[in-house]
Amino acid sequence: MNYTAREGNESSHQAGPSGRPDTRAALLEAGFHAFARKGFDGASVRDITREAGANLGAITYHFGSKRALYSEVLEANLTPLVDRVGTAAAGPGTPMERLSAVIAVFFEHLSKNPELPRLMLQEVSAGKQPPPEVVAIVQRNAGYVMGILRDGQTAGELHLRNLLFTTVSIVAQPLFMTIMAPLLREVGGIDMSDPKTRNAALEHVQAFVRAALQPREEA
Amino acid sequence: MNYTAREGNESSHQAGPSGRPDTRAALLEAGFHAFARKGFDGASVRDITREAGANLGAITYHFGSKRALYSEVLEANLTPLVDRVGTAAAGPGTPMERLSAVIAVFFEHLSKNPELPRLMLQEVSAGKQPPPEVVAIVQRNAGYVMGILRDGQTAGELHLRNLLFTTVSIVAQPLFMTIMAPLLREVGGIDMSDPKTRNAALEHVQAFVRAALQPREEA
DNA sequence: GTATAATTCATACGTTCGTATGAATACAAG
DNA sequence: CTTGTATTCATACGAACGTATGAATTATAC
């Protein structure tokens, strides 16, 4: 029972920056693809280890279990996105400009990692309570968006009633737009892998949100 | 090889309107729950048949395979929603009113069948091309929404650039709002099972879309 | 070099999976 | 009743699953 491999923190594992195989990273990568493509249950340990060029027992050795690998995959792939959102949210400009920047970050990051939204939505559409790390990440992301909305609200630049609902409405758009890509081709003959089209979609979402939040006089 | 059970059309199967067990319907119901809750791979034939109070071989007998049951579950549960959307889209009123009606239908139907959006999103977030029946249903639904948008566009009542993108932006909202319900409690302490809250969410989405599509003067 | 720890490897275990099979039962028609 | 069909049932099969095990190998320290 010596193969714990989880005792200390990283850095002592496999000399990442060297030319060594770094099985651990390969498993995270392969696991990401497999989980995104087939879901947790659909992706098998044999699939993942084979794709990673590792032995069947590698997941048990490096992570302890398939479930633990899944958790690390989630965290490792969601954190960079939310980090980018955080910096975009803290950037300069009016609240509306910062919001557009956040949408752009979202959109670009998801477009460059087309499997990520699948992973996220599978996690959320599973119905079960996601692992606490995921909840924390989502919470952090929501916090960034809500911060912008609050700023715009107090400055009178944005018009909205409910902070949380509006946040959901906004975040839903890049996620959905990205995840619907395969269906958009089928239904509308639109190819989201074309950068031109992708940019058009981004601009649509930005304009849509901008229009929705524009202050106006009404009951 | 006599248990085909798929030769003719319905009506000869099990005398639905009688007091008989109607295993077939029970399997569709149990399969819907199980697939929505655990995904296709996560839901086992043994789970489903047990929940349906049927024998282990019942799925093979009545549908031929687990996959075939899944297809029927998808179709049986998506069609009623899209039918309702169709009637709402064909209703009276201005395009904006019809759009709000469609959103309300969406919202209400999804709220009453909280597992349905999970099923839909799992299907779409699986990445693989959904079965052609599902594509057809989605296409029909998109057609209804796009019809309203086109009407409003020619009447000058709605302002939008891209028909398809706008449709995605609209449909995404009730879906996301419903599916995010568990996270909304966690993140914002909001209980979507409360009818009051649910109605507030509906009104938010309607107002959000209305504002986004309101004609205005700009570049 | 040798000793010690970290990692890989082949293989096996027990479980669960979807489906197949044929006997048993329920039902409808004559 | 008897006959024939539709359905249920218990059980079995082979495959795939996640994980465990201990030997082989590789890296690190001395």
C-alpha cells in the first residue's frame, strides 16, 4: 500500500518541466476529452489510459480512482476559464464594456476548448449536486458577473431587476451558443468552426445582452 | 424470434385504456426518469425495469434494445413540448406577445417536467449527432420561434440581426434557468420550486428578451 | 556501485452490464 | 374446453467495467 501519490502536494511527482512522460498530465488530458465526449459513465478507464499511452492501473496509482480523476479534470479545466473571466471583469472601462469583455472571454475560451462546455453542462445537467469544488468555481464566476452588474446598476448605466437571474441569462448565452454548434449546422447550415461565423455569434451575443440591459423608461 | 412487438403500429399492444399493467408505458416513464437522472450510460436496464415493476427482459421484448427505448423516450417527451410551442406560436397577438407566450409555455412545461431539460441537454451536450428524430423536433421548434421573429421583423416591431442566433439566445433562457435551479439555491439561496420564484424567473426572462428585441435607433 | 523509493506493467478478481433463451403463464378466439 | 398468440419470468452468457495485487522496472540518494 505504498502507491498513495497523494500525500504531499504537486512538484515532487514527475518533474513536469523535464522531458519525462508525465503520465499524470497525460491522464488529465485524456480524461478531459473522454469525459467531455462520453460523460463520466460512458468514458472507461481503459479508454482513458489507452489514449494517454499509460497502463491500465495508472489512474488508480496517480489519482486513486476514476472519480478522483474526474474531480481533478473538472477543476483543472474550469479554473483557467474563471480566472480569465476574473481578470476581464476587473479590467477598465464602463460596466457595459467590462461585460462585453467577459462575454468575449467566455466565448473565446469555450470556442478554443469546444469540449469544455460539454463537460460543464454534463456536470450541471446530471441533476445531482456537483462536487463542492465545482460549486465554488461557479460561485466565483457568478460573483464576477454580478459585481459588474451591480456597478452598472448603481452607476445607472445598466437596467435590470434581478441580479442572479440576469447573471444566468448572460452566462447561458456563450455556453449555449457553443454547445449548439453541431445543431446549428444541421438546422441552419451555419458552420461555427469558421472564425468569421464564430465572431458573428460573439457580436450577436454582445449586442443581445447590451440591448437587454440598456436603461430605458418603462413601467 | 416472435417477440418483435414493433411490427404494426400502436393500438394493438396492450389495450392501453384498460386496467391492464401496460408494461410498455411504465417502461417509457421509468426510462424517462432514469435517463434524465443518470444519462444513457448511467441508467441500467435493471434500474429501469425494476422501477417500472417489470421483468428484466421487458425492454428487450417491448422495444428491442435499451437504445430503442431511449429513442422513444426522447421523442415521447419532446414532442408534447414542441406541440405546445407550436400552438402558442400560432396564437393571436403581436409578435412580441406571441414570443412571450412561447417563453411562458417553455417555462411552464419545463418547470412541470423538471427532468426534461436535463434529458434535452444531456442529449445535446453529448457531442454526438443526436438521432434524426430529435434533430427534426428541434428544427420544428426553431421554426416556430423563427417564424415569430420574422413576423415581428417585417412589421418593424422587433429588432434583430440574425434570426438563428436570436432564436438560440431566446430558447437558451428557459432551458438554462430551469436546469440551473439546483445551483441557484446553492449560489444565490433561491428556491425555484417555489411557484412565486418560478414566476419571477419567467417574468425576468420575458422582460430580458423583450428588452433585447425592442427596436431602437443605433448604428 | 548498492539501497530505497517511485512508477509501470501484466494480470486477475468480483461486479455489473445489455441481451438471449426457453419455459411458464395470461389472454383471446374458436 | 382447446388452440394459438402475447407477454412475463427466471436464468444464463459473454463482455466490459473499476479496482487490486505483486512483480518488474526505472529513477533518486547515498
